[in-house]
Amino acid sequence: MTAHALTVDSATAPDATAAPAVSVQGVSQVFTRGGPPVLQGVDLTVAPGEFVCLLGASGCGKSTLLNLIAGLVSPTAGRIEVSVERPALMFQEPALLPWLTASGNVELALRARGVARAARKAEAERLLEVVNLAGQGGKRVHELSGGMRQRVALARALAQDSSVLLMDEPFAALDAITRDVLHQELTRVWAEQKLSVVFVTHNVREAARLGQRVVLMGSRPGRIVREWRVDIPQPRTIEAPDVSALAGRITRELHKEISRHGH
């Protein structure tokens, strides 16, 4: 497997010598007995503090792999090791409880962690401030825009107090302007909180903008076919020439993979 690189930004380069945050070794997944494998022979290592984007056509097994890393499903074959007991999860839908305030939704995750009741409100407000929602904790879900709801969902994920964050197309349903703002916010939070992120997307430019590494998955069965080390310093913009050039190269490989399997 070959990789295309630009130049290393040593300030944000992950420590390849440290024990991995996520290690996927020879993982295969079959959901029905005798049925075709959804994933086959997947190997993936995520270094501490690394931001990895999983990219591929619909149905290639990106979300299945994320669920396996999260421990929601056990692999049919292979091994998965994660450096934390429970990775934090964030999905495409914020899934906030409408009868609770923004702060109340974040407090639910703190309660599940066993944080004392007296400390939960202050911690929820601190986490909302981290995602630039200071002073918005008292708002109900229906009073929040789509972007604000996703920020609350991110704050709730951070409330799980995990150094590994798994994200399944969290911005796919948002308009381009809101998505652009949340890209900036996520990049900032990732750097400040020193998180290891596995981010599933089908948006090539999103992957080129966010990831330190972009991993392309093929289909039938799902497997890793190529990866790119994205050594463009952060913060990036989606229209930056280096980002656009890299996105073009990745898109050409994605189209080849899609053509190969008749998507």
C-alpha cells in the first residue's frame, strides 16, 4: 500500500513510538451465517492524539468498523484493542432528549460516569463552554439550531471523559456553512483535549480538511485499500489549494474503487 504525503507538521504529528490508542488486527465481520463478509482482514492502528478519517462508498463497512472499535459488536475474527475502557461516541443524529436542556443532556453522560450531583451542573457548563456554547445551557433542544445541537452532542461525548473519540458522519446532515464552522470547532477541541479521533465520512474534502491520515476503504468485502498521510498544518480551510489537491487525488482513487465494484 502506498501513501501520498505533503510535508510533516511536527507540531501535530502523532507519536508513532507510543502504544496505539486503537489497534485493529486482521478483523473480519460476517452478520449472517454463510453470508458474505462485511469486513475482511482489516488492519488499522491509530496513534495517541492522531486524527484518522475513514472514507469510502456507502456500504463499504465504515460504520461497522467504528461499531467494532466502540465495542458495540464483537468481530467474527481478529482482534481489536483500545487504550481506554470506553471510547466516546458521536453519531450523525445528535439524539438529544427534547425534554431536557442543553446542560441537562450533557449532565446525563456525567451521571452515567458517576460524577456527583453537586458537581454535574458546573462540569456540564464547562464542557458547553469548550464547544463554544457558553451561556446556552438553559436552552431546550427545540431552541437550538442544528449546529448547536451537534455542539451539545460533542459536549456530551466529551463528558464521557475518554481520550478516544469515535465519530460516525456527525456533520453529514448540516448545511455547508454550519459544517465549516464545526470543522473549525472540532479541530480546536481535538488539539486542546489531545484526543485520538476516528472519524467516518463519505465526504472527501471533509476528510482532507480534518484528518492527519485518510484511510480509504474498499467494498465487497470491506477492507483498507489505500491511505494518505495528510501533513498539511492545522488549521486548514476546505478551499485551501493543498486540501483541494489532496481531495482530488483521493477522489480519483475512490472513483476507481467504486467503478471496480459497480456502486
